[in-house]
Amino acid sequence: MTGPDGGHRRPWWRLPLLEAFLFVALGALTNVFTGLLPEPWKWAHDLRLMGGAFVVVAVLTMMVTLVRQRRDRQAVADEPVPAVRAVTAQTLHGPVMTGDGAAIAGPVVIGDGATVVQQAAPRELAPSAAVPVPDGLINVAAPGVFVGRTAQLAQLDAVLERPGTVVVQAVHGLGGVGKSALAAEWARRHRDRYRPVWWIEADTPAGIDAGLAAFATALQPVVAAGLSLEVLRERAVQWLASHVGWLLVLDNVDDPRDVAAVVRRLGVGRVLVTSRRSTGWAGIATPVSVGVLDLGEAVELMRQVLAHGGRDHDPAGLARVCRELGCLPLAVKQAASYLTETGLSPDGYLDLLKAYPADIFAHGGEGDGERTVARVWRVTLDRLADTPLAGEILRVVAWYAADGIPRSLLDGLAGPPEIAWALGRLTAYSMITVDEDTLTVHRLVQAVARIPDPDDPHRQPEYIYAAHTQAVTRLLAAMPDDWRRPDAWPRWRVLAPHVEALAYQSRDHRDDDATAGALYNGAALFLAEQGALARAVPLFEQALADRRRVLGDDHPDTLASVNNLAYAYESAGDLVRAVPLYEQALAGCRRVLGDDHPDTLISVNNLAGTFRAVGDLARAVPLFEQALAGCRRVLGDDHPDTLISVNNLASAYRAVGDLVRAVPLFEQALAGCRRVLGDDHPQTLVSVNNLAGAYESTGDLVRAVPLYEQALADRRRVLGDDHPDTLASVNNLAGAYESAGDLARAVPLYEQALAGCRRVLGDDHPDTLASVNNLAGAYRAVGDLARAVPLYEQALAGCRRVLGDDHPQTRIVRGNAAAVATHPLGEP
């Protein structure tokens, strides 16, 4: 059916809701007018009947419109999108944290009976694009003694800027050749050209995230307090994308893919990368190769270090030392520091080196560079034998990330004077770098310090084992008690990269106690709460593996780790791996802890939530009812876990169409969350969203739309634009606008939701697939079949691949795709 302009014209029975309301008004006015006329006038009677007909048609139109939209709008329909409007995997239920000593509180899901301090996000937080360029913001340390590298500096200078784009160069070379020193020197020379200049220790994705979050905090230190890591990271990227003339240094990047996604989003500025990787930079950065110094430059470097310490030696002797060390800048500097501190001659130092020929050292990942540093290590630690604490410190910090190691982690190794003395000696010999609150160790030195060597008195296997235990214990003791408290987030951000580094370096290390499992579990809970699931999952997996090995399958801590890993998988959309783990956790909790233990009740709730996510409502509803009854009996009505259970049961009732029981429970959950947790708590925001969805399901858009708008505004302010809950709210508000017939506002929001889901969750996440379906439905509603049909096909293929043919979400998408093929604009 086409209109006069050749475009598609919707049949009258698919009139938008606004037109339907006009019919109601016309019918009412007709009845009022004819009511004033004499009854005998037959035409007045007929007109009155016509007015009534207008009303009937209008009401039927509204009902049909709402039914059609709810049917097409996908599983999403019941729990507004993403299958998931209620986002059960993220906030309606969650991880169990079990007792692991003083540093970790008892088992709980959200709230552990302790007072939870909630800090409202600052309401004056401006969009990133509106934050001005700060003056004098530079965090690049002076490189110290620097010689040579004329060719590499010229290469960096050759591409100072390209109009309208971001310039990315990757300085690459083996460890210890001075890549970071070159980057720092170039940044220092150009610090007046760029504003700001920001240095990030980028050896892990965690380090990149932490550096970006620190940058966002430095841009607005007052208003950034209380924002999550993901929000701060996103604000930093948005600022760099919307400003020009900045310099970003990403130091020690391990994998080019770790920076590719960030670089693609940046605006007009300069990125300088350092890395040991020489390949993989195509399409990301222009490589700049750095090797060892030539002999003359190495001698000059050693001479300048000696001169700084008031020493001077024959250049020929210095040349012999440099040649023996392969002109590796790190080793040359450390050797010069040794000569400065001891007054030994170059030939005397050569005699010490000859006692430890390179071939006695294990061949590590850095080859000759690592063996060279091992020789320097041995000579230096021999000299520091009168300060054994120095060697112990090196062995402990070798397990952490190389940069930004809090000095406070060393508290308790010895008294403060002894620690200060040992750090001073290590600094004097260039084994570490110390600033006011943190210390830095070169990665090659760390690599050597972690490798047991029975022939090295400083790296005996028992010393390495003891140092690993100390590294774990110190981090666990430093961890805040509650990962949900915004006032603890800054401390978590400092410690999390070191936990991740420790976990990575400990893959082949076997401890006999469960301390490491507690550490990994605690950090993973924080990262999952922050939305950093890619970083949380490996820690949850390692925590579970350690606990199973040390504690056994039936220990409460092991069962908690089973639950937590299932939660992480579910949050990432991997229901195939989540369901069996949840079933395993519940069976274990019932067997070991009993039916009324809080951990068991959490497991009941979590398994029910996963059954609901896979569409098995027949098993989900009874479990939700059981969980709520248990929480009320054991914890009381106002416990946060009870409020979560109220919300979850309401969502299940809504999913089976029982709105009479669902709406009062949603209202009860929201009132309780506001009373107990406050308006800005993420759980409260979930309840606002879910109550809006319940009102929409009953057709009460007058109450639903303002609540959706409130939920979206609050989530953007508290969680940030790219948090999965915020993206769900974008989708849900779009759905409400569509239900109201306001497609002009619905379509852009659906597009925004899909773009965010693809960026944050990936193409195959169920929420993303739901967003694809919803955008297709909106395009179909406005008659844009050229864009609707391919999206329906894409959504259906994805649902079949990820969820299977029988999943409710797949069935909805299949029905939508079939409908658009047979009745493109909804005509029967």
C-alpha cells in the first residue's frame, strides 16, 4: 500500500498512538455535542453512535499497537532488552565472597551486614569534551643521564604532526636497551609543544586502564572521586578523542592489540609507544627500532654516571667493561653505579664479572640481555651481602608489576629505618628507582629475581619461594575490605595491577596455602564490579584452581569461587559455562552448609537467574520463590540480599506474564533500596529501571517513561556511558518511546545502544544480539526495510549460534524475521 508520494502508507489499524488519542478526543467531542441536541433528531443519534465508534476504534488501535510492539521488540519484551533489561547477570545477583581471614569479610552477595558507604557521583561532572585543556599537566619523569640515540630522535622528530589525525610511533627493542629513556627524553624536549603530556605504564591492559583512569582523575581531581574505573577510563578516551595537541606515552606495551582499540578512538594528538615487540604494529603504529649503544656512546654513558657520583676512570678501562656487558644501557648504568659506590677500578669490576661467565646463567626470554643483567645482579648482591634485606626486597617486588609499587607493601619486612636503608642502597646501585610513595624495578631485574638458581646464593629456591609467599601476603593485607565502596576504589586501582602481575607470574608456582586464592578472588570481585570482566575472569579461574588444589572441592571458599566464576561467565554472556558451575555451587552449598546458609540462598538465587536467562522459567520461578522465602527468614526484610531477591522474583513473575504479582514486588523492592541503600546505589538504579519496565508491560507509559528517563540519567552520571547497565537503559528508554509512537526519539537511542553494546560487550553477547533485533524493529516501523532486513538476519544468525534454536530470544527474532519477509510493514 503506497501513499501519494510513492512511499509506504501504514493502514489505519496501525496508526501511531498519538493519532489514536486524537480519535478518542474526536469521539468524546462528538458525544458531547450530540448530547446537547433534541433526542428526536435521528441524525443526532447516528452521530452519537459514530462518536462511540471513534472511541472503540481508538482503544483497539492502542491495544493492537502495544501488543505488536511488545511482540516484536524482543526479549526485551518482558525484561526490556538485553534479554536482560533487568541485567540480572550484573546487579540483580552476584558473587559470593567467602571468609579468608581478616582482609576479606564473610560470605555475601551484595552487602555483608556491614555499613556500606555510598558516595553519590558528583553532579557537576561535565562531558569530557567540555573539560578544558589543563595547563602544566605532565607526569613524565626526567630521564636522568642520556646519551646518543641521534638517529632515533630524528625519526621521532620527522613526524611531528599530521593534520587531522593521530600520530602513533612504536619504539621497539630488547629489554634494557633504553626504550623508556628515549621516550622520556623525546617527551622532555617537546613538553612545550604538547598539552598535556601523560605517561602510562602500559605493560598490561590493566596498566593501560589504570593510567587512563589516573589521567581522567588528573583532569578533574575533585569531581572524579567516586567514579568507577571503567567510567574514568572512558572519560579519558573521550577527552583525548575530543581535544587536540596532546602527547600520550604508552610505556612497555606487551601486545600491540592491547592498544589498538584505544588508539583507533583517539583524536588529533601524538602517541609514543615503547615495546619489546618488533612485529604486529601494521595499521597501528610506525615502528622505530632501538638497539644497544655503540661502544663510544656506552663509554660516554658510563663516564657521565661516574661523573655524577664524583668519580673518574680511564676511558680505555670503561670501554673494556662496556664491551664485556655488550653495551647494554641498563647493565652499563648498573656497573657504573657499582664503581661509584665502591671505588673499584674498571679492571677490578671485570675480574668480578669473569667469576660469573654468561654461560652459567639460564637462557631466559631476553637471551643475552637477561644473562648480562644476571651477572650484574650477582656482582651487586655480593657487594650488598651486609644488607640481606636488599636482596629480600628485590625478590619480593619481582612478583609485582614493574612500576608504581607502593612502598607501603614493604611495611613489616623490617623496621622503617632498615627498609629505608636497604632501599637507599638498592637505589645507589641502580637496581631500583624510588620516589616519594612508590618504587620501580626494571623488568629484566625482576625476571632474574624470580628464577631460582642453586648456584646463586641470592636466588636459592627456598628464597624465591619465601619471597612469593611474602608478595602474596603483603598484597592481601593491603586490600580494602569491601570492593563495592567507592571510597576504597582508588586503593583498589593501585593494587589490582600488582595482583594481576602476581597471578600471571605465578602460573607455574604452587603454594601450599589458600592465601593466593583469597587474593585473586578479592581483586576479581573488584574488577567484575567495575565492569572489567576480561580482567576478572582469569583471576576467578586462578582462584578456583588454587582453592580446589589446596582446600578441596567441598570447602566453603572453593564453593564460593565456583559461584563467582559462574557469575563472571554469565556476566560475559557465556551461559553454556555458567549454568553447570551454578548447579555445582548450589549442590555443594546444600551438602556442606545446609539449606538456610546465606551462601546457599545466594546460590539458589543465582541458579534461578541463569535458568531465567536461558528461558527456563518453569525451573526459575520456584527457585526465586524459595530464595526470597529463605532470605526473609534468615536475613530479614531490609537486608540488601533480600531486596535483590524481591526484585528477582518480581522479574520472574513479569517474565511469565503475572503482572498482578510482579508490579507490587517491584514497587516494594524500589522502596526498600531507596530506604536502605540510597538513591544512587547501582542496585537502586536497577530497581528504578525494572519498575519502569513493569509499568510499561501494563501499558502505563505515563509512569514508565519518566522512570526510564530517570534511570538513564542516573546511570550515565553514576556508572558512565559505556557501562552495560547504562546501555540497557538506553535501549529500554528507546523501547518506551517506541511504545508511545515516538519513533523520532526511539531510533537514535536504539542506534546508540547497539553501537555501545558492540563496543563494550562484543558482537556475540546476548545483549548485543537483542539490540540488533530492536534496531531492526525500529527501522521496520519507520518503513526502512533496506536496513531492517539485514539486521534481522544478522540477529537471527547470532542468536542461533550463541543461544541455540530453542532459546526464547531466538524464537522472537525468528518470528520477527519471518514477519518482515511476509508482511514487511505489518500488513496481514
